Amino acid sequence: MEGILTILLAGGAGERLAPLTRDQPKPMMPFGGIYRLIDLTLSNCLNSGLSKIYVLTQYKALSLNRHIRQVWNILSPELGQFIEAVPPTQRLRDTWYLGTADAVYQNMQSIVDEHLPYVLVLSADHVYKMNYAHMLDWHVERRADVTVATTRISPSDSSRFGIVTMDEEYAIRAFEEKPPKERAARSHFRQDVCSASMGVYLFSTSVLLEALKEDAEDDGSSHDFGRDVLPKLMGRRRVVAYDFVDENKKDMIYWRDVGTLEAYYEANMDLVAVTPVFNLYDQEWPLRTSMPPMPPAKFVFASEGRGMGLALDSIVSHGCIVSGGRVMRSILSPGVRVDSHASVENCLLFSGVQVGAHSRIRNCIVDHNVKIPEHAAIGLDPEANRREGHTVTESGLVVVHALSPGVKVQEVARRHAASDLSRLYHSVRTA
């Protein structure tokens, strides 16, 4: 995989994940307690043998830049290897990035300087496991100019995705964005399914550079790969589909776009199923992240006045204290505390959250360092929570954040970056 330059698009603001992305970019959203979304894609890269990676950042990128510098500085510069955060510098435009294609266009010189035959373009906000080396083999075998990774979906789900139309040789003839199931093209990889674009693109470098220049000169373009660049290449260049091979080692193919609050919540909740559909525990495909110096999780049981501290069907990260509370089907990120007689059910709690005694929270996402007051009831009556000023989705998921009524942010943790979990250790009270 020495011939590939990887460009990881990580500048998105994630507006549909607001208010959780108010202070951090989408790729820094927590996943599975200890991970960030970007860790999954970077782990795919390293497990695939990729070692030249530019991460294009933009929106509120301080925490992301710090994460890459502190956690992902594991390659050897002496061997020409790197994972490098690249902020927007307005090198070719007097604007910030105008779209996914424009982000790569504004960093064209970095592509030219590497002198590599292939460029892999990825997004930093999807949940999946993929060996990109297999995609390169397919690209070379098919003599493609561009290869687009696709995943199989049911025609009934076609209205949520960009659907690829291909011929018998897997050459892509058209994209259709979110077609109804009656009009969704069937896949030539398997006739009873559709092939949806995953936002993973492998270019021959010369083709990419030419396409980026052409797109930059088009004033009517939205400067997006899927909407603009790839459709213009069809018929002029050989653009082929690659059928996603899942490294997750489960019966079902797992790929999730976590662009909405519901999709993000559901992907996290997939991890606490009795048999999780996304495998965090495969030692042959390790997922890497930072491990802050925090103590092991602690459960305080049945002491006088506390009740029984327990967690069932849950992920409990290091530094957590369940002090007489009850946790069910939930994910507790590092440094969470659940106090006496509190109940946490079907929740995703970010780092540093404190749940006060006798509180009940259900079907919630709770943002970093939020302190739920004693005797609070959140998620039991979403309509009441909406009237109270909480963020509530159409499905009834309640998002509790720093601006939510009736909650506080821990003063010690607020003085530090939420991503710097090692400092959070000093704000965790003993049981």
C-alpha cells in the first residue's frame, strides 16, 4: 500500500448532530465510550497498511488537531510515514472549503508533492471496518480511473442513500440520490439488493487532479464529489463500483452513516446488544485510541443509604463510579459518576457526566461534563422535556447539553478541553 496517499475529510460541522457539535467537530464525537468517530477510520487505514495520511480539518478543529497529534503520532517520519492534520490555508481560494471536492482541490499541491499513483478519499464520520487494500486490487484489476466503494442495502431503504446504477462489468453509469424503492436500480453484485455509495473513493492521481481543476473552474458546481465530480467523469473515464467486503466478522454487513442524532445514538446502542453487531473485540482488527491515565471502573454496592450499584448490558469505561445507582443498556464514557438510587437506561453518557441521586434518565444522550441534578426525570416524558427546553428528536430521543435547562457543567472540567480526558481524572470524586 506504499503507492496510496490517503486524504481523510474531517472538517464537517455536523449540523444535524447539533447541539452536540456546538463545541467540537463531527469526527470527534464519542463512540463506544472510549473512541472518537475518527478513530474508526484511522484504524481502518492502519490495519490496511496505509501510512501516508492527510486529515483535512476545518470546523472548530482544536480538539481534533490535538487528538491527532497526541494519539496518532505513531508512524515513522524517517520512513516517510505520517498522519498529519492539515488546516485550511486558503492556498488556492480566498474562501474556506466550499465542499468535499474543494477541500481536496485546495490541497492539490500536497498531492503533487507526494508523487504517488493513487489517492484514496475517505470520510471521518462513518462506522465500518474495511481493508482498503482489497479495493486497490479491484481498481487495478478492473483498470479503473476511479473506484467507488458501495454497500448492499435493501431496496426499501433506497430513499436514504445515493444509489449506483452499474452495468454487467460494474462500470457506474449513473448516481441517483435517495430514489424511491420502485425506481432504485438493482445491483449487479446481487440482483435482490441495491448498491449505495459509501463515500469512499479511490482515484488514479492524474485523473483526480484533472477532475479537481475542472470542478474548480465551474461556477455552478457545489464542489462535492458525489454530486459534481463523479457524475462529470462518467462516460469520459472508467468509473467502477467496488462491493464492500466487511472485516467485522458478523453475519450482517455493517456500515453506518451517523449523520443524524438518531443514527448516531442507534450505532452506539448497537454495541450494548447481547450479541453486538459491531465487533469492538476483534484482536485481528484492533481499534486504536487514547487511553487516559484513569483508574478502573468502580461499583459501590448496598452500603447504607446508597442502594445497589450495578450495570447490566452496558459498556462502562475507566474512571467511572457507579455509587449505588443502576445502569441498564447504556454506555458510560470515561469519568462518569452515577449516584445513589439513580437510574440510567438506554443512555449514552459522555465523559465527565454526573447523574445525581434519585434521578431517572432514559433514552438520552448527555453531553460532556453535564451534571444532572438530584431527583431529575429526563426522557420519561419527551413532550414534557421538550416544553422544558431540552432538545428532543422526532423519535423521542432527548439530548441534554450545557445549555439545557436545570443542568450544570462541572467547573473543573469546563476549564479544560473536553477531549483531554486525562485532566478529567482530577475531577472524579471518590465513592
